[in-house]
Amino acid sequence: MLGTVRWSVGNVAIVAALSWSAAAGAQLAPHASVMDAELKQVVEFQDRDHASTLDWATLSSTARPARSLAVLLFTAPPGTAAVEIPACANLVDVAVDLKVVPAASLYPTVIDLPKDDKEHDIRLRVKASTYNPRVACSYPPRMGTRVTTLEGLDQFSFLSIHAKEGGGKAAVFIPKGHDMARSSALLVGLHPWNDGIWSYAAYAELLREASAKDVVLLFPSGLGNSLYTEHAEDEVMTAIDELARAVAIDRRRVSLWGASMGGAGATTIGFHHPDRFATITSFFGDSKYDMATYVKSILHDDAGAHRVNALDVADNARNVPVWLIHGEADTVSPIAQSEMLAQALQKRGFAVRFDRVPGMGHEGMLVAKFIAGVVDRAADARIPEAPRRVSFTSVTPYDASVYGIRLTRGGARGDASIDVERQDDGAVHVIRARGVSAIALPRGAFGASPRTALPIVIDDPAAKSVLVRWDALP
């Protein structure tokens, strides 16, 4: 099996080919879990002498002061073999019978309990943050028997050309009872700044809805604080392709979302590959980076920003629904960033939903508020097979095709763009073509019969020398 990885340095396109077997390239191995009873109630200590009993389900919806510490206690009944600690945002530590035990703060951990007939005191300490001012865990702790399963949360490993940058690993969620051989919807979440592949594993609202709708979740690496530039974009696309080798995924039912840096990344990558995604959702992400800010150290110049600015390639979203969600009180990424993109898409008549949320800022609780709806859209949406009009601007040398239409760049450096439509006269019209010398149309494009080569009309006076042709019949 051959894997091809593409990226660019400056204006030079680089293509690397890697050869690997399906078994080595994509691994979804069984992992430990506890599939028995979930905790219903927990005791929270306000101080040494004062505690209250709370429903676990209320913890994630209760706002807390940033940097406050929640000390949570529950008891494992006699004879309990193991306890599973879920993925929790900002988990400080876990203690069994007042003794701190090794437990990961980012991903679920199964702890074997002593083999005796005693109750065991289990305590979690969770610190609220400015971004996540609550106790956010993927699900309640579970008590019972250790099992091995493919279901639930786990790390997915695959070969990546970006392994030295942190690539080759992603978090995956497989709903309980999911048929691994039956093609299903996939929802891909891109993590925020200063976070990683386990960022969204702590959102119970996300996992609960994905379970209800039988949607597989993938959380790839953004290779650190990358702003989802070329290497990170390639890593995301590779993770999707590799997961599809390990789990049956319906390629027409893949959706993309993210928050903050991940929200900007969702529109960047989604607009660069509009034929790969059924929906795109951005929570408070930038759509056009301000080079007077911290991003200059990453993007370097206006040309670097242009390669990731979603606003600069808004035309590419013609056939993919976009959902923008932004708090009006956001002081980190001003709501103007989503306003600009929403207005650009609305002006073009594209499908865009824009939710302005009063009183909320740059925070995880805003994600929690809307994330079930993101899953619902992903469960039902499908990529159109043959849109009648395709607009596409390629900002990098290796983005050379969309919906099967292939571009050959002209001699000049810079963007390559096309706008091609099947119109009511039965012909395919080239409305615009810039920076290209040739356009190849696949059989069946624009809903035409695969046996029919519709007439081609070049409306753009500046594109009269562009060679536009249908592929030969097989």
C-alpha cells in the first residue's frame, strides 16, 4: 500500500511517498475499560469538615471560579475489581484510600483495586480553568470488572511523515455496540491552542450524542500550536485516511469541527478540501489572521497568512454547509472574525448558520452548549456527489483537484482558481479561470451521464487559452 504525503516549503511543492502495510499503517487495538456500573452521585468537599452530595451529571453544567479546586469522593463497594477514571480536563490527581496512584489526566485510566472485602475511598482533584471553568469529564467513573474492548475512547496510532512533530497519534471514540464493518459517519474535531488530541475527550455532551447517533469521533493532532498550517493540515487528512483503513467510514459522511485555533483550522482545512467534508463547524475561530499579533511568529508574513485564511478562500464553501458559533463577550478572538466570514458566505448565497451568543466568551462551556447539534448535523449530512457548480481557489501548489476536477497550474506563481458550472443550456461554462493552464473534467461531473461529454463554453475572456477537456471514456 502506498501513502503519499504533500506539503510545501515556500513556493516549492514537495511530494513524499511512503510504503506501508494496512496492519502497520493503521492500528486500532483493544484497550482496557470497565463496562459495569457508572457512578451516579459524588461527594464534593468544600473543606475538611464540609461536604455535599451531588449528582455527577450536574458537575459539567456548574460554572466554577477559574483555578478553583474540586475535591470529589466516591466509594467502591466491597469486591469491586477495578475502577475506570474518565478523561477529565485539568485533572490534578487520583487517590485510592488517600494514596495517590498513577493515573493519566488526559485519557481514561483503569485502576485495579486491592483484592479484599473492603470499601475503597477514591478521590479526584480537578482544577477549573479560565477556558473550562467546570468539572468536565467524558463520563462518570465506572466500577466493576476490567474488560478489553474496541469501544469507547482510545489512542489510535498510524504512520505519519510528521511523527517527529507529534504526529502519528490521534484519539478515537467508538460508540458502544458500533458495527466496525458497517460504514458510518465520522466527526473530526481539531483541538485548540495549548492542547492536544485528548482535548475534546472530556466533553460528556459530545460523547453522549455520538453514542446516541452512532457517530465515530476522531481527534487528530494539530502538531502543537501550529494554526493548522501545511504540515498540520496534512496530518489531519492523513489521520482521516488512516482511520478509514481501520474502521469502516462512509467517505460522504465525514464532518469537521473545532474550537478556537481548532475552529479556525476547521474552516481552513475544510475550505481547502471542500469535497472531503459534509459539514464544517467553527467555534470562535479566526477567519483572517492579524499579522500584528502573535501569529506573525508562526505565519511569518502575509503570504503565510493567506495560505490559512478561510476568508481568502470563501468561494470554496459553495457546496458545504458552514456553522459559525461565537460568544459576543469573546476578548481572545473577537466575534468580528466570525462576522466577516458569515457575511462573505451569505453574500455568495452559500449555506451558513451564524450563532451569536450573548454573555459568553472564549470558553469550553460554549462548545458544550452547542456540541450535540454539531453531532446531529454530522450524523445526517452527506457530501454532494456531483454539484452543478464548483468554485475553487488553490493557495498551495499541491491542492490540484476538487470534486474530481483536476487543475494544471500556469507558469506564474500564486493562487489557481476556477469557477465552473453546468448551466440550463446543457453546456459546462467556465465562468472564471486564473493561474491555470488546463482543467480536466471527470466523466459524470456536474451530474452528467458518464457516457456524455457535455459542450464546454469558456465565458471568461482571460481564460480563452486554458485547455478544458473531458476525461476519455474508460
